[in-house]
Amino acid sequence: MTTEPPSEYWWSSDNAEEPTLPPNGARTPTSKAPPAPITPPPTEVQYRQGIEMKQEDPSLSIPDICRKLGISRRYERTMRRRCKKPNTVPRKESRKKEYLDPSDKEALFRFVEGQAHHGFAVTRPIIQLYASHLVRLRKPNFETLSDSWVHTFTHSNEFIRRFKRTQNKPLDGKRKTAQDRVNLQKWFRSYKRDIKNWKVKEDRIYNFDEGGLRVGCMRGEWVYVPRQWNNYYGYSPEDRRSVTVIEGVCADGSCIPPCIVVEGQVFLDDWFNSRQSGDELVFTSQSGFSNAQIGIEWLKHFIKHSGAEENDSRVTILLMDNHSSHTSDEFVLLANKYNIKPYPFPPHCTHILQPLDVKCFNPYKHYHDKCIKKALRQGEVAYNLVSFMWDLPEIRQKGLTPATIQSGFLTPGLWPLDEEACMNQLKVFEPDCPPDYLNNNIFEDHTHSPQTIRDTILGLDNFRDTIENKAQFSSPTRAKANRFLQCANVALKHVKLNEDSRLELIQGIRAQQKRKSELTGGRTHQSGPLRAADALANKRRKVEAEIEARDKSRSYHLGVAARKVKKAEEDIETKTRVLHRLQIKIPAMEKDMEKIMPKLIAAQGALANSIAKLGGARKSREELVEKYDKEDQKRAEEIEKMNEDPVQRLLRPAYEPEYMPQNLLSSDVGHDPSSPPLPVFPSSPPARPDPRELDLNANYVKFGLDMDEINFRL
């Protein structure tokens, strides 16, 4: 017996297509109903029309009335209640208290959307905090909104039409920035070109990686217990010993025997059993993880079981990550000897490209978890390393099937080669589109709807000129003014929320800077416990001693340089007097020129050497002074950078200073005068004496020697 499919379904709408059903009208297990469109709540006019229709024709059913009026099924219960008691006041008007007006809500919506686009998606407590800020604009003594209000607000139709709740997934910043489409496309095209040039087949494309396992740690599961029980705590071996399994898989669906790295120093006979194939390789290390030596041994193990030969004409591609044990010189040289090409993935992209990470290790760990639970069911409470080695062949047999391995290469497009599949692995972390309030507006006329502070100020100037030129507003101008004032109200409240968020961020950054300024990196060697007060006192003494030692070192080196300069100047002055005396004796001793000429040459050479020493001493002192000046300048720049508002520096390109009120550019906007003042850092480093003041002879000796006359006489 066949049944006709119903003509209308609860999920159908005027703009959505009805799902295709099988001929018998039954829904298949795999088919899913499309998501129901979000419909606005019915207005009071629609409720009144439904009440009148019910009073005129009592035979009409509530679903028929809702269908004729275009009301969703979710409001049938309300319609039925209103029809039974037509004179009752709507529940929304009688019970619900509105804390936010439409402009407050729109400003809050813009703030939530902007925070999400900047990478700081808000939570319910954040919405509660900033919604309370908006309420305090009208009620200064208002404390805070309740949790129930936030719950109702985030479940309202106007909120869920623009936002949805999702789970925050923390991700390392390096992984987030490494997923660049251009770099990934460049890597894949290089990989594709090498596959073609080397004529590599699927049986010569391998991937290997290390997988970490906790021997006896299993996952939780859903169980059934008597209804009177609140919780259930099952048995768990809790053997947290770490084991590293190194697996190598091929694009044709095969795999090589594993390598197991066990934490320890000696091998136990019980680790080896009859279920093993005999080709497994077991290592011991103090950490339980792989290292460079284990990487070399694994490569020899791979060469043995992959069929690679020395000076092989066939090229073998070995896909791997960038771990240091895989990129050592010994590893690369040994691989090249057997024509094996180590092919690393782009940094921080193995979770989307590596076949073992994409498909293989998840079922691997799943069947390991099932083996632990099976052992517990069979009475083996102490699941240890011996049990794991016994179950490892079964885990590999079920977790590393040919279909799973081939799917690991197929999904990222590594084999068969598929660039589109590789690009589809990229995850979209941030949408490229700007916030909706920059493109759309809740008001009809976009021409007179300011969205930024600049638009608001320009609009106010425009209306000021209009008011000055006209005594009364015309109807179109009055409508434009109303729209403008509504949008300006929203824009200014949005700025107020951004300023509150900015102030919170500034205070957090300054607190971080204060904490970092107290870090010294020193150590305190003391036996026994150490009181925090004593440690802080030791820390202060170390800092003071370091500053004092630095000042003493500067003074000492500058003093030594100044004394060298003074000594060189005194030496030059002495040599100059000698030359003067010889210059005076030259006219009276023209007959004995042969005796005086060697003395003149020696005195001239000594003077030249002294002048050279003076130049070297001056240069050394200037270099030392310049070095210390650079250190002070660098320290001053660091302090200035700490004082600079980092948020204002980041937002500077987004705003136009000529249209930004000066009070919005201040770092103290929104600061409560009654609260403690914000921390202020010194604008410059502590002043120290000018090193040039340490010069012992600031007035340099000016030499008036006529060297041409001396040379002429010589």
C-alpha cells in the first residue's frame, strides 16, 4: 500500500524547496530535513486578526489560522492561548522589562560583530558587562544586568538572526598564520612537478610520523546506570607511561612494521610475544620520545622493508614533518644513498596534509581505547605495557587498513594528485567580509545614516547649516533629521563601547608591562623554604647592586679614557717644548747642524707619535661615550614605547584624526576619577652626568708650531 506524500511539511517555507522524498513517502535514514528558516515573531496585529478569524468561524483550527496569516508553528501555542482569552494583555508587555532601547541594541550588536572580526569573540559575561555600560548612560547608579536577562537576550529573535553560538577552538598562532593559500599552492605544485619528473608511482610514495600513546589511559563513554545514581566512576588502569609508535604507510595501502619507543633503559622479555610478526623494532629512551639516533635506525628499518636498494634507479618519496631528527645530515645522506627523497610538509601544516594525521592515527587510538576497555571487561584491571604489546598487532590490523591508508592520501590530494582537494583542507579562521553594519543598515535611507564618527560630525555640520538658513523644517528634512539622529545615537554608543573595551585593554597591557619590568631572570640559591618577602628583598638588592655596578663600570671606563687623553696631551706638550728649544738654537748653531739635525728628526718623530696616540685616545673615548649614549637612547625608546597607547597605535589607520574629537584620542577616556590613577611610566631614563664632564682637561692645548719652517731649516 502506497501513501501520497503530504502536501506541506513543517519545515517548508515560501522561499525554501521541499525535500525530495522516496515514492512511498517514507524518509530515508540518510536524508535530513533542511534547517527551518528563522521567522520573526508575529505582531500584535496578526494576533488580533487570528482572534477575529476564530470568533467569526469557530471551526477553523489554530494551525489553519497560523498558516493563513504566515505565522510559524512555534507560535501556535501562543495563538491558542490568545484565542481562548482574547482580552488578555500580551505576556511580552506585562512581564518583560526592556532595559535597552533599539539604538542600544544596535550599538551592542555592532560591538559584538566588530569584536568577532577582530579575533575577540565575546561571551555572555562580556555581553552582560557592556550592556550594563549602556544602561548606566541613562541610570548612573545601575549596578548590572542579571544572568537571566542575558540568557533571554541572547535567545531573542533579533539576536539569533544576526549571531549564533559556537564553540571556541583555541589554535596556536603559528598554525593559524601558516595556512596561507599561496604558500600551500606553491608547495603542492612543486610536489606535483617532482612526482611527474621523477616518474614516481603510488607504491613509492610513503609517509611516516610518530604517534604518542598513553599505555593505560582510556576515554570516557556513555553508560547506563540506575536512575537513583547521580554519578558513576568506573575502573581505569591509569598507566600513564608514554609510548611512541613510529608508523610508515604507503599510498598503495600497505604499511611497514612499526617501531616502538619505550621509556626506560633496559628491555623486558615480556614485551615480546607470539602475536607479533617478528619485524617490529623496539627502542628505549629516557624520555619515551624519538631522537636523532632513533630516526637513523628507523630509516635503516624503512630501507629494509620498503625494497629500496643502494643507487636505486627508482625514486622513493618520503613525506614527513620538519622534526629535527628527520632533517639531520646523517638522515639525509643515508636517504640519498638509496635514492630516497625526504619531502617535508610546509611548517605547521601536518594536521591538514599528513595522511597519518588526517586519517590513520584517529582509528589507531580508537582501537587502542577499545582494547583497554575490553581488557577491563575480561578482568584485567592492570593494563600495562605488556598488555599493550600483546594488543598492538590487533590495533594495527584494525586501525591501519588499506582503505584507511588510501583515504589518508586521497583526502589531502597527495595521491591521486588533486590540487583542489589540497586547497579544500585549508580551514577558514576569519571571514574576509567586513562587518555587516558597514554594508547594511537597519534604517531605510543610507544617504543620511552615519556609520562612523566622521559621518556623524559631517552630518551635524550639515544640519547646523540647514537650521541656520531655515526657520522651520520641512517634512522631508524632518524625516532625514530623525533618521540621522537615530543612526548618530547608535554610532556614538558604539564608539562608547569601543572606548570601554579599549580602556580595559590598555589597563591589561600596562599591567603586563609592569609585570615584565619586574622580571630579572636571576636565581636564588638557598636550601629549604624561601619566604616571598625575603625573595622580593633579595630581588631588589640584586637590581640595585646591578645598577650600581653598571654605573661604577661606566665611570671607571670613562675615567680611564679621560686619563689616557690627558696623558697624551701632556706628552705632546712636553715634545712641543723640546721642539721650541731646538727651534731657538738653530740660528746660533748653524755650524753644528750635523749634531742638531738627528735630535730634530727624533723630536719630530716623537711628537708625531704622541699626536697619533692622542687621536687614538680621543677616538676611543668618543666611541665609549657614543656606546653609552646609544644604550640610554635605547632604554628611553623602550620606556616611550611602554607609555605609548598600543591600541591607539593599532587603530590609527582606521580613524581620521581631523574628524576625531580630541577626548577620544586621550588614553584616559572613560577613566573614573574616583578610581586609582592609571600607572604612569617615566618619560625618560634617570639623568646621569654627561661623560664629557669627566674630562680632566677640557681646554685642549693649541699648538702654534710652524712645521714648514722647521722642515725648511732641516
